[in-house]
Amino acid sequence: MWENIEQGFSNKWQYPNCIGALDGKHVVTEKPKNSGSLFFNYKKDFSVVLLALVDADYKFVTVDIDAYGKNSDGAIFRDSQLGKSLYDDKLDIPPSKLLPNSNIELPYVIVADEAFPLYKHIMRPYPGTQLRQNVSNKIYNYRHSRARRVSKNAFGILAKKFRIYSQKLQISPEHLDKVIMATVCLHNVLKGDDENLWQSGELETNDTTLGIQDIPRVGGNATNESFAIRDSFNSYFNSNEGRVLWQNDIIQIGRLHNI
């Protein structure tokens, strides 16, 4: 399964060794009865967290709906089943392999944004302080963003297909996770039913989508190994073997705000 997902990211989004795009959203609800502050999130709404790993075709690979909105930022991923399994090496991720047309051997990785920690199997973009006058870092962030946007778009498609996410969900806590899971499963089943929608590439959610909100950024102490892995991807994307023809033009005209 991981190898098939990697082929999709390599072929469609030009990010080899990638086995998924990770993102998380607060699914906003009306205040549940007798819930206290359990569901109360950083935006002063009541929510549960939908954490998802998405493949290159906008399909959900795995989701976690266990976290309450009150959970601290760092705990959302760390305490999820996906996070625990990843850190405990229980996901059966294949061993490191060579990047195409190179002698650079790197592990399989998940791409994520600043809301997640940098780890040997999780790549996040370079921060803004490391982008000034650094074209190679900007190019890495562009290549990273191409793959990462798959998860953003998947949430956008989910919200557009299932209009319950256009408002605060009025569902009791004991049924809420089942309803969310049902929409995720139907999303995967219906994939391809409306090709114009699925291929739009611009269906990102943001905080104007009432029923789904971003999770905030988190910190975390990355290891030297994880920094080195990201730098190796950076070197590869800037090499003759790993570059794409249009990347320098994208950087020069500044089409992406996060590069």
C-alpha cells in the first residue's frame, strides 16, 4: 500500500518517497450538553479534531476522530493512533530507498504543514526565517507545497460534497464521530463521480468554512536526523536529477505565498 501511494506522489506531484499528505481540522459543533470544556477549542468554538492522511488522489488513507477540541496543539498528533504508531515504528513503512536517478537514499516520508513536528518520517516546510535570499529553500518549499496541498484540497472537497460542514454540526457526541466517518468513507467511494470537482486543485478549506477550521501551528524539537533528511530532499529537488522544469519560474514570479 505504501509503495503504491508513493508512486502516486512521485508521478503526479513530483515528490518521491512520499507516502501521504497529513492535515488536521477542527470539526465545529454546537455545545454538547454537560460537556464542560472538553470540546472547547482555541477559537472559542466547540469541536472535535479530524486528523487525516491523504493519498495522491485526494482519498483518505487513515483518519483519527478521537481528539477533543480542548486538546493542546502538540497533543493532537502525538496522542492520535497514527502519531503513536508512527513514533513506535508500527506502520510497516518500507525501508529507505534511492530517489529516482540518484544515489541519495532517504526514508519514506509524510508531508505536512507547520502544525506538525519535523520528524524522520514527517517533513514540514522551511520556516520564513530560512527563506530570505535562499532560492534552494524556496524551491524545496514549493515542491513540498505541491504534495501537501493534496490534503488541504481533500478537506475542501469533503466540505463541498457534504454540506453539513457549511454550518456547526448539531449532532450528539456519541454519534458525531460516526457521522464524520461516514462522510469520509463516502468521499472515498464517490471519488471520480464528479471529475471537475475532484480535479479542481483549489478546494482548500480555511477558517471561513464554518464547520471545519484549521488546527494551530505547533512547535517541537526536531532531531539532527530529520533536519538532514529535509536538506537531502532540498539538494535533490535543486539537482539536475530531481528538478522540475518550471520550479525556478514559479519562485521568480512568487506565485505561492509560503515560498
